[in-house]
Amino acid sequence: MLSKWLPWKFLVRHTLHRHGFIDPFTVLARLRRFAQPSDVQEPIELIRAGIVFHARGVLNARAIQHNLDWVWPYWVERQFRPENPSFIPRAFSFSHINMSHRNWTAVGQPDWPAYPIVDPRGLVTPLFDGWSLDTCVMGDAHTLLPSKLVEAEQTLHMDDHLAVRTRVERPGQTLQSDVRVVVLDDQPVLQVQLATEAPAGQWLVVAVRPYNPEGVQFVEAIDYWANEHCLEIEKKHRLTFSEAPDRVVFANYDEGDVLQHLKEDKASRTNIRCRVGMATAAAMFRLEHDGKRTLHWRLPLPVEPVEPSGKRYLSKVSRTWSQAIEGTARLTVPDARYQYLYDSAVRTLLLLSADEIVPGPYTYRRFWFRDASLMMNALLVLGLDERCAQGLRRFPGRQDRHGCFRSQEGEWDSNGQVLWIYGRYRRCFHQELPTDWKDAIYKGAAWIGRKRRETGSQGAHAGLFPPGFSAEHFGPIDWYYWDDLWGVAGLDAAADLAAARGDTQDARRFRAERHDFMAAILRSLDAAATGQARGAWPAAPYRRMDSGAIGLLAADYPLQLVEPGHEPLLQTIEYFRQHCFYRGAFFQDMIHSGINAYLTLTIAQVLLRAGDASYRELIDAVASMASPTGQWPEAIHPHTTGGCMGDGQHGWAAAEWILMIRNLFVREEGNALVLGAGLFPRWLNEQGELAFGPTPTPWGPIHVRFTVRSDDLLLTTDTDWHSDAPELRVEVPGYRAQTVREPVQQFPIERTSA
């Protein structure tokens, strides 16, 4: 109560003015003039996350640039070196953060929400936002330091342990690491296998590092227990080697990086304490005889409750990756790169949905309805019905009493996305939804209707959602059509559910709300498009064209609220080609300031649906920008091609790759399935088989196989329809289009040209 009566703004302003500081309230007021008037401002959730993020950056500013004689992670070795293209000047940056190489790859088990990550040079961070372990090979004259190397080989091995292999070398020295999570005695354990080859007498070194791919992460205490071959970090995490080190060396911040002391003949210590939190330690293994040595180390991963009930996932971690992907939609194409990226994306989706569906293993290891719904759509087309249901069961508990599915304040797209994915699940898996799901959907639909009426009935924004914070980084607070389009899709899903349940009155109410909402959007777009480039659609009613207009493409993909080839959307894409493309892909100027893989694939989906063959160029561009382990960061630096925004392994991007590949083979279109319309001509040049499935559709699952023969193409379908078969439209490029209305399992398709 006291906070309401005291003049806090006056007191803060007066105090700051006395000490010569700028008035923050005046600055905030000026900032907000760039946005549309709104009852909400920047979500506290994002402000909190930003403070934490830049707090790390401030620590980095103090720790790194004054200690460049240390060995730092790959991004620092690139971003802080003036001879490197990744270099970023630091003079007026109050925080130093990774803005050029935000790339990492998680390993784990398919049902265990623990995500150790590996950076592009093999640095291993076992625990969430924790310290790391690095490896090098030390000789008398040269030391092989992975983070300082320009080149490295890194691959994702997709066996039952999902391993990241990193191999580095220089003349006379090689080092290889295989990082995986195994299950030992019902306990998930991080295991790293090391193999090196160098002249006899050199050393294989494993070092504890007080940093990770985001920057400094404090380590105050390290102990060595010789009888167990074990380093204990912070008195609780035990790193056990398969054999005893020949030497163990320690250093604190005052002594500098431990690697500076490896050749010194000091009295052996068994522990280190560091008041600064920059303790380092190195376990050294001498190379004998032929100069080859292999060893491994293990670190048990914390077993933490992941549900309010305290239930643990120990009963699930024994499931192998082969078992987890059994029955999912498989891809077969004569293109090793596309095959690798698809298989990697499937595992990324499974990994990031082990508990709560999260869009990344590190920076984005938190829940948003938006990312969860869109990633769930990919899980759905893979056939992972229980994985989808696991996430959907939690949605009602996250809905507030007003009916809002709130990820953060001031975002209005979540309700539509949640209702839409509920509808997709119901139709594709032919499921009757539980009562609590139905109640949540009806409440969510009612919220959409109430919320859009807050804007009044005057102006180009009449009938739209209120101005909101742009979750998709479209710009300042505004009346974003993105939110509205999702609201319409949500009302569609609610109306369909009500009709299927026989709730006629609710169905009629939701349908009427839907039509009124869509009419308001179209009226507003007609007014907003006047004067825009060739009738393109802007992001919001009073905005000029910019990259934020990418949100309008949701009307086509994935929502199909407009017919294929809708002219305003094609003109919007043409605007992007002229103003927002770089290296053949979509460059998002807003916040991301980088090439965006999943938004580029959204454009490709719209073009595929329109019959524009240039979708292939966009898919190829996205494929070329994937990391060596088959991952995409949220945004890609235009010059370094490393990550410059968000998580280094972005779940939404992986989901869109899966959905893109699926739609090349099987695309839902109205009351029909379009088969083979996206197949690349280069895949059809040699005899062999292309296949995808089984993948769920609203009519039931389908598996398609195209066998390329000398003079035609043989299509084989394996289906299990719920009821009546849909119309099948076969539209393979270079072959005669045909429509199949009868349940035929196999038929030839003629070429249209040589």
C-alpha cells in the first residue's frame, strides 16, 4: 500500500538529477513514442531475461579483455581477435556477449530433459549454464588448442547415444572427442571418449574451465581425489577419469590460466580455491611409446524432479534412440545433406520435448506457447502422438482465469496458436479431446472475442487485437496482423471442435466471431495496402513496408486462411526479395539482424503452395547454412555464418525443416492431399526410390514412395484412412499431373518431357 502513496518517480528523478544522471522516466517516455499507445509495455519476463543476459555480458567485459593470454572458448577467440572477420569493437559496449558464433549442439537421451552442449571446437558444458571442460594436446614447441583453430571437423552421430564427434589437427598432432549421454545403473551419465595421436612424450590435457559458450561461469573450488581418479567441482560434481592422470595442475585467478603452468615443475597440489571464481584445473596424461592414447571421462547428470509431483524420469531413460524414433515418419532421398539434416532435426525435436517443450537446450531453455505449438506441429507430422499429448495436457494448467494462454504480458498470439494445435491434434490423430481440454479451448476462444473488442470500432485497427509487444520481433508495440491471423485460426479450431461435439450454439458463436474477425482483418489490410509497394501487406495497419511484414505469411502458411498464390502475399515476398534478402535467404532486420532459417522456410512454403519453383533455391540456401551437426541458430550472422541471436540449436528451425520436407512429399490442401509437388528434379534424375512416411493427416496416416524408373515414375501409397479417402492430387515436377479419387495403392506417372 505504501508504494501507491509515496511519490517514487519524483524521488528517483530528484536523486538522479542531484548526481548528474539522466532522467530515466523521460527516456522511457520518449522510447514509447516510437510504439503505438498501449496498456502494456515491455513484458517483465523479457526485461528480466535481458538483465540476466547482460549481467553475464558485464562480467565478460571485466574478465575477458583483461586476460587475453588465457585460452577462451571459440567465440571469444574469434570475436576478440582483430585479424578475424568475426571481430567486434568493444569501446562503447557496456556488455560483451557472443554475437558471432552462437552455435552448439546438445546430446542426451530421448526422454531425459538434460542437455549437455558441445561448442564448434568440442568444448563440453555438462550442466545447464554451467562451467565447461576443454581438451588439448601439449608438446614442447606447439600445443594443439581447438578453440584457436580455424578449421575443425564436427559431426552428429545418430546411433543410440546421439554423439557429437569433434576432430582437430595440426602437423604432428590430432585430437578426437566423442560426447554422448549414456545410462548407467538407471542414472544418466555424460561420457566423453578421447583419442589422440602425437609424438611420444607429449600430453593429452583435460581442463576445467570457468566459462561456457555465453561467457564466464564462476568456479570457486576444485578438488582432486587420487584414489578415485576424480576431479570434484564445487564440492558436488564429480568428473571421473578411466585411468589416473600422470599430473594434475591447478590455478586461481591471480595465477592466471592453468595452461600457463603445465610445464612448470611445482609441488603437486590436490585442490584450488579462488575468491574471484575463476579457478581452473588440468588433468594431464602422458603419451608413451607410439604416441597414441585413448581414455574417457564420465560425469553423472543431476536427477531433478521435472513435474510438480516430483516424478523423475528414471523409468524412461532406458529407452534408446532407435526405440524413440520407431514408427516415426522416415525420409529417403538421394541427397545425403538433406537426409542428414532431416534425421538430425527429428532428434532435436525429440530431445527438446523430453519434458516441457522448449525451443533450445540453453539460451531458450524455457517455455513459450508459440514455440511449443509450432514445434508440436512437427512432432504431429512425425506421428509422435503421445509426445504431442504430453505437451497438450499441460496447457490447461497454464491458462489464466480469463482464458488467456499467457507466455508473457502483451502478447496476443498464444491463444490462437494453442487452439490451432489442439485442433490439429484432434483431426490428425482422430482423437476425442478430454473435457478439461475442451473447456480450456472454449475459454480461450471466448478470450479472443473479448480481447479484440478492446480496440473499439474506429480506424484501420478496428476489430483487431490491441497493440501488443512483438513476440516475433516485428518492431515496437503495434496492432500486429500476425496476432490477428492466429486468433482467426484459433476460432476455426474451436468452432470445429464444438460442431464435432454437437455443441451447436458454441459452434455457431465461434464461427460468427471468426467471420467477423477475418472481415475486420481484410478491411484493415485493404486500407493498409493502399500506397504500399504493389499492394504488399505491411506488418500492422499504420506501418510502412519492412521485414516485420513476414508475419503476414502466416495467412498462407501454416494457417491456409487464403487460397494458394494469394497476390498480396506474393507481392509481399517480392518486396522481401528486393529489400530483405541476403545470400539467398530472408534477413530479419528487426532485433535478429541476421539470416533466419525458419522464416526463410516459411517463404518457401508459400511459394511451394503457389507453384513457384523458386522455393527450391530457398530450401537449398537454408540447407547450406546449417551447422556441421545439422543445426540452425535462431539467426545467422551474414558474414561469419555463425549464430548471432538466440539459441545455437533452435528447435523451431528444426521443426520447420521437418515440416518443409514433409510438404515436399505430402501437403494438406483443403479436402485433398497433394503428393510429390515439391520433389526436386535433381532427385528424379537417377533410378531409385524417394519416400516419406508414415505421416498423419486429417484423413489418416499415409506413406508415399516414388520409384524412379527409366521411362516413368511409380507411386506407391500405404494408407490407413479413418473413413472416406481424400482426393489425392499427384503433382510431381516434370510428370503428368493427375487426380486419384479411388483408393489405388500403386500407379505409374508419365513424364511430360525428356
